Amino acid sequence: MKIRRGKLLLGTVFAFVAMFFCAINVQARCTDQQLFELQEAGRRVRSTIEIVEGTQMREVGCDETAEFVMVEFPTIEFRIDTFNITSDIFVTMTNNLTREVITIHEGMLENGVFSYITDEMENIVNYSFSVMTSADGCFGQQLRTYTVRKPMMNDFSLFSMCEGMDEIPYCRKFLDAPLNISEDELADRIQRFLSGPESESEDPGVIEWLRDNTLIIVVVIIVIAGVAGASIVIAKKRRESL
């Protein structure tokens, strides 16, 4: 069968026009009401992090007897649980350190929960969550974002000078912010804390910044005091001239 060129061109144009209007109709199907309901469902999606400490039996060789014995070792894991994912919602979880991305959907849940477990302890890691929808007509719409921070293990907490000192920021087992102090400075910091306790609510990083920028803080205080004093003098002279 021969097809005339004019008819072929007309058919091609018609096909493109049909696809164009079809795309518009698909987009139009995501109504404000539907998006509102999806956003409400997206707000219910949440994640929590838990530090799981336990023990594990491992086989260790004994040099004296050349035999292997089972020894109990402590273990530390971080478990991030994500809840309330439905058939119309999926979540991307991005490790901001390694850039690893995991896409979580309803089929990956166990008893309504997706659990991600890591034993990485050397770094503070932020996990970025993006809640998306897979609903017809609204596919790919971002509903909300949030972040979960995984702490790091504080090696100083294993030092003998930190034993029984969990209330001291420098000796806490897990940290949400790096300490930025050396091993040599640790004893001095502990002694300072015990001599004149720093507020437990204070971040050690903030304390360090205040100490390193004392001169700037003093200058700012002097400038503020000078401006305030000048304002008082000017106001007094104005009152006297009235």
C-alpha cells in the first residue's frame, strides 16, 4: 500500500498534536485537592535514629595454645527507621557524605517500617530525606524534605581520664558536632570543666569560638557602649536646650 507524502505529513502533525494535548491532560489530572491530600500524607512520613549497642561472639586465635576461642566483643550500630510510606508515596534517602541514594517504597517495608542500619562511627553524617509522590498525574512531585543526623563515636570517651565523666561534653560517647581539640588538650579541658563547670547545654565548638575571638567581642562591646554613651549625651544636651 502506498501512502501519499501529504497524508503522512498530516498524520505526523496530528500525532504530535495529540501527544501534546495528552501531556497537558496528564498534568491537569493532578488537582489542587489531590496534591493537598498527598501533602497531608507526606507530612506523616517520618524517620527516627537509634543507637543500638550489643555484643557479638567472634573466633579469636590463642598464640599460646594455637587454638581458637570464642570471645565476646561489643558492637555499635545506628538504625534509621522510616515510617508511614504508602502506595502513593516513595522516599529518597541521601547520605550527604558518600552521596549514596536509597529509594524507599511501600514494597520494602517490614511491618510498616523501613530500617537502614550502618556501623560507620568515624563521621557525623546527615541523611537528607525527600518525600515524593508516585500517584497518577502527580508523579515526581516533592511533598516535603527533612534531615536526620547520625552522630559519631567520640574516641576520647574510651580514655581512662573520661571514665565516669559522661556529663562532660568532651567525654560524651557520641557527638553531634566535632570537638576540634587534640589529645594533649583533653586533660586541660576536663580540669577546667571540673574547676568551673561549663554549662552542659553549651556546644564545645561555640566555647572554642568565643575563646578564639575574645578580642573581637571586646571591641564590639566597647563600640556598643560608646554609641550608647554618645546617644545619652546628645539626648541630655537636647533636653537642656529646650
